Amino acid sequence: MTRELASLTVILLALGLIMSCAEVVKMGTSIGEASGYLSSTEKASIDKVADKTERAARPITDSEEYYIGRAVAARFLGQYRLMDDPQATLYINEIGQTVAQASDRPRTHGGYHFAILDTEDINAFACPGGIILVTRGMLKMAKNEDEVAGILAHEVGHVNHQDGIASISQARWGEVLAAAGTGAAQSFAGVELGSLVSLFEDAINDVFKTLVVNGYSRVQESQADQAALRYTRRAGYNPQALADFLARLEESGVRGGFRTTHPGTAERLQEVKAALAPSGPMPVSAAQKQRTARFQALKLSG
């Protein structure tokens, strides 16, 4: 290696610490073109690859997460009806917003939104970006407002940890970004746009399949449970309620739905109890009794 080339290499490595990889590559190709090592065609080709590679490697932005979440929620609403009960919807939004604001990520690009799916299935789903859907069947399993808060806080935990986004194949998202960077896609015309739509739908399918068929990993579920304990405690709810709900779910012997997409309830319950043990059980306060009466008045648990 010549002294000049060695010096150039050191400079480019140093610049890489403060510039994007694509910028470093383009600086190198400019030098290569100026020195005659690269033709203008070769420079343009290398620069184009560098731009696409950089787009593919970058993380999903908050706004992209929001639109992915909306598309996933729309997929759910294509299969389930929303429960037509404005009072109940307002109620779970009040609880959900309370625990969301007590979470480690109280703000997302589009904010948190909570809705009830009109089905007896026992489940809840956290769409990327903050749209959280809980079934009527899940709410009927709960015995009080603190348990509902625990359920919603668990889903908020998934949003905080971006578990839905993590289910999108990195290679697929790289293709989406590469297609989105083409001139034809930016002008919303041509074959490339059709390709972009198809790739985006495949990314949505990755998330939807995880939520409905495969479920999250045991580690992700455990982390969401631990997050729910923190969020409910911060919000003034009794974190013990999550353990109470999991115990009832385990005893119920219910199959399908929640059981299909979540790891073993017994293992989760054991971990939750272990996390609660150091602080000991919280006494049932007067406020908790009032919350329970408010929950029962909605007649969701009957």
C-alpha cells in the first residue's frame, strides 16, 4: 500500500465516525474518479449501491412505525368488528392512557389508542406505534379495573419494546426502503410503486402473523410482563392484579386465542410472582374498591 493510499484510508475511516457510510463511499468514489481509477459510470453505480445499502440498514422511524401499526390494525378490523359501546371504549382509553403515560415511552408518533374487539376470543394485540386492541372476551375474564390496567400495560410494554416492529424481516424492510428510494416510487407512479405496495404488505403480514399465529417469544412476553408491573405501580394501580389475572387464566383451562399466541401461563405467573415478592402484596385500598365498582358498572365481566 502506498503512503498516499494509506493516508487516504486513515482519513476515510476517521470521517466514517462522523459521516454516514454512503457519504464516505461517495467521497472515495469521487477521489477514485478524479484519479482515473473509476469511470463516471462506475462511480454512479457504486454510489447508488451505497445509498440503497444505507437506507436498508437504518432503523424504522417513528412515523414509519405509526403507519405500519395503522395497517396492522386495519387488518384486524377486517376480521373483527369493533364493540359498539362508546362508554366502554372511553373507559379502557382512560385506563390505557394512564398506564401508557406511566410507561418508559409515553409518547409515540401517533399516540396511544385503545379499542375493544367484539369477540368472545380471549386475547389482546399491540399494533406497532400504539394502537392496542383488546377483545370483549379478555375483558370479561378480568374481575376489576386493576386487572384491566395490567392487561393493557402488558400490551403497552410490547409497544415500548417495539416487539411488533422486530417481527419484520430485516431483509424485507431493506427491500421496502430500497423501493421507496426510487424516483418512480417517490412520484407515485410506475411499476416500482406496485412493487413497493407489495413489499409493504409483506412487512404488514410479518407483524400480523406474529400477533395472531406465532406470538411473541417467551423473552418478549416476560419483558412485557415486567414492564406491566412497573407501569401499573407508577400509575397507582395494584400490580398484584396482573398475577391474579394470570392465575385465573391458568385455572380456567381456556384454549386457543391467548393461549395460542402466548407462552405458558404457569411460567409467566411464576416470574410475575417472583418479581412481586420483594415488595410484598399491596393491600386493597379504598380507591381500588371504587375502581372495581366502576368496572362492574360497565357489565363487561358478566
